[in-house]
Amino acid sequence: MINKAQDLQQLISLSQTMLKKAREESWDDVFVLEAERRELIGLFFLGPIQQVSAAAVTAGIQSIMTMDRDLMALGLQKKFELAQILHNMDQGKKAVKAYTRCSYMPI
């Protein structure tokens, strides 16, 4: 039971670090931590959860899910920002292409 509590705390700690890194826009770190956390989650649920620790596990998992929602919101925000940047780059390429075509036209 103590190991489960320690494992749960480690999962919560990893989730907190992931959220912190996302807020810092260290997305590479987030991806590495998420892979580590995914593996630990799989190991955590391999064995049974004792009835006496079920409430603590439920609270911990709910905490992780809340952090995951925040992570997803930050990820969607970053995705939107990157999409805008790509759109602006595409518009710039089109403008350069149009200008190049016009500048070679004989008068």
C-alpha cells in the first residue's frame, strides 16, 4: 500500500512538472515526461488497489485529470499560435510570388 501511495505521488509530481514545463513552453520536455508518466500509469494499474486506498487513488487521479485538461488547453493554444504563424508565412510566400511575377512583366 505504501508503494502505491508513493507511485501515485510520483504520477502527480510528474503531472505537475509537465504542466510547469508547458507553461514555460518547453514542449520537448513535456513529451519526454508524458512518455515516462504513461509507462508509470501502466505499471500503477497492473496490480490491485486496496479498498482503503481507493479514495486517495480517486482523488489523485482526479487531480491528474485536472492538470491534463490544463495541459490540453495550453497545447491547443500553442497549436493555434503555430497555425497562425504558418498561415502568415504562407501569405508572405504568396505575396512574394505575386510580386516576383509582377516585377518581371514587361511594361
